[in-house]
Amino acid sequence: MTFLELSEILGNLGEFMGSILILTTLIYLAIQVKHSKELLDENRKIALGQVHQARADYRLQTFSNHMRPEVLAVVEKLSGPERFQEPLSKDSWSSLSIKESYLIRQIQRTELVFLENNHYQESLGLLAGGATSRTDRQLLSLMPSLQVTGEDRGVSSELKERYEALKGN
């Protein structure tokens, strides 16, 4: 066997080993990509679970705050016990004491934070479908009352635009 033949055999062997190593590297990278995708999917599920838990916690806290006797008394004074969700009128707003108007503003601010959060989560794609229509209904019922109390100053421009679009439909 001549030196030329030996170098050709060694060159072929090197190419073969190189191709095996490249194939092994590609298989390893494919496994890593699959694993990363699984981790991303799992992290998305965790994030959605946290969003759901935060929403549930908020709802429970809001419900318990709204059931305080002093809040119920103001709500009943404004609209009667059977119509809690009715928009606030200017006449009923002017009939409230300072303490009562403060309570109503706190309720409105709480609801506004919830709506702003929903709007943001929808823009990220974390909420869709039923949550979107529920946010729209809440916005349509809350905004007139916010305008009566002056709390509409705290509404983001995006939420105001959304309200105007909904009102126009």
C-alpha cells in the first residue's frame, strides 16, 4: 500500500467520521429543540394557570369587599337591592355623603384595575373568547358610572377607545 493510497483511505475515513459526528450533532440539536418546545409549552400552561388564579383571587376579594355592610347599604341606597349593576345616575351620586361617595369610588377603581388588567392580558393573547366579551360587557356597564363620578380620568386611552367602539356598535 502506497502513501497515496493510505492517505486516501484515511481521508475517506475522516470524512465518514465527520459525517457521523455531524449527524449525531443534528440529532442532539433536534432533541434539544423538542425539549425546549416542551418547556415553553409547560411554562405557558403555568403562566395561564397563574393568570387564572390571580383572576379568581381578585374576584373572591372583590366579592367579599362588596359584601361589607357599609358597601351594601350604599348600593341599596343608589339602586335598590335588585339592580346592583345599573349605571350610576348624577342625581343618585349627588345624594351620597362623602363616605358613601368614597366607597363607590373605591369600588369603581377596583373594577377599573380589573378591566385594565383584562385588556392587557387580552393584548398578550392570554385571554380570549368568553373573557373578552365579559370584559366588554363590564366596560359598557362601568364607564357611564365612571363618567358620573369623574373616575373616567383614570381610564387608559386604549380602554376609552375600546369603550367608544363598543358604544358605537
